[in-house]
Amino acid sequence: MSQEPEIIVNEDMKPEYDFSGGVRGKYYEAYMQSSNVVVINPDVAEIFRDSASVNEALRLLVKIAKATAA
């Protein structure tokens, strides 16, 4: 007695999309290791317009914190 997989109909998917050869989670580990997304609040985003400015400020903060703790 084998169970057939339940077929889910999705109106957004076109018939020509074929995922039959797809592998679920194939790139999951690599993505999780290389991706580090942080969402900042709008008021902070007004000050830090790009990732370079955020990184610069955080590095400075770490440097100050280490100097203060020493």
C-alpha cells in the first residue's frame, strides 16, 4: 500500500515550470554561511545609507569597547 504524494495546485505556477529534477535545500548550507542580513529601523537607516557606513560605525564601536574594557 503506497501513498501517492498530495498534489497542491498553485494558480501562480505556470504549467511550463518544471521542478521535477530539483533538490530541496541544495544550496541552503552555503547560503546560510555566506548570508547575514540585518534589518535596521528606518530612523537608523536615515543615518547609515549603505552597508559600508554601518560597518565603519560598528568597527569603531568595537574598537572603543575594547579600549574601554582593557
